[in-house]
Amino acid sequence: MQKSWQHALIIGASSGIGEALARRLASQGCLVAMVARRLEQLERIAEEIAASGAPKPLLYRHDVCEVECVPALFQKITHDLGGLDLIIYSAGIMPILAEHEYSLEKDLATIDVNVRGAVAWLDMAAERFERAGSGTLVGISSVAGDRGRRHFPVYSASKAFLDTYLEGLRNRTGRYGVRVVTVKPGPVDTPLVKGLKNLPFLISADRAAELILKGAHRDGVVYVPRIWRPIMAIVRLIPSFIFKRLNV
């Protein structure tokens, strides 16, 4: 039987996959610390979780772009929780670019949230878990990180960075009993994909959370849903001169 997590930290927990993960973990009896910019959203979710009879989550307002605040906040959260055995970095943005738009502001914001924020939080957890000799570290990446996409090149690059970073952490900390999981969802029905049409194999945030938590008991790379693993294996084999002609 799989061991349940007792103390979890979710960064980017006010909506979408992060919210769904918090609800599922709390329903399993886990004490969850929820971190996000929108405190009012966190408060609403926490009240609904508590009303269901699950442990009421601990809430922390934080902008992941403020990386200098992370060390102190991480220490406070782990103290308040009374421990930590699971961290999930679910924060992420995917600004939509028009056909001929190049926006440095949007691109740098994507890097701040998807890359710098992830490293700031997950480095802290990796160090703690390595010392403890146990712990599960989960990063929410994307199938978009498997190839450079014409519609959002910086977003796909940010997820490719996260994939490689998590692989490095896995190789670095695995010998000490730390589990590092790279989650690569396809389209999930969240605010992140609002306005996008014809999304293949679209799943709900709750279904994604269910599959993520199931996969997080295994070290390695988890595609959500699993159909994306063979699809992306084929996509990665497409030669660049052909791939650049595709409308993806």
C-alpha cells in the first residue's frame, strides 16, 4: 500500500492544478500549506476544504517572482507545518502572443515565474530532503517542453529548462532517498488555457491532480494523461526541418 503524505507544500495553489492538488491531498488527511499571490482565493478554497471535514490548509501570500523572500518563507512554512514530505511547484504562466508579437515584458515574466521561482523553491526543498534522507519533490512541467513551439517559444523553453533541472536534481538527490518527479501534462481545463481552442485530450484539473498524485509515488517523468508519452516520443523524432512547418 502506498504511504500517504502528511505535510505538503504547494506553490501556485489558488487555481487550476494547484488548487485541485490541495483539495485532493487535504481529503486524504494531509496538512497542506498553500502558497499564491491571491490570498482571497486561497481563503475561499481553505474554507471549502475545512467545511468538508478535511484539515484546514495553512495559507501564505507570496509572489514567486520575489525569490529573495523564499528562504525565510520556506523555513516558516516548514516550521508551521511541523515537517515536510511533499513539495509541488505548480505556479506557471503562459502568455499568449499574437502572430507577429514579440514582448520582452511577457517573456521575462514567464522566465521569472516558470524558471526562477521554481529553482528558488525547489532548491530549498531538495536541500532539506537530502539532509533528511527522504521526501518527494514534484515540478509541474508540460508536454510543450519537449519541442520549441512557434506560438510560445519562451514558455516551451521554460518548461524544457524545468525538465532538465528536475532531471539534475533527481540524479543529485536520488542516492539520498529523495524522489523527484517531473509531471508533463497535456492540455488541462484551467485558466492557463483560457481562450485556446481545439485542445486534444483535454482533461479536468481534478482528473489531472488524481493522475499526478498517483504518479508522484514513482520517481521519474510522468505524462498526464499517459497517452501523451507515446505521442511526444514520436513528436521528438520529427526532424526540425519538418517540425518548423507544422502549426504547433
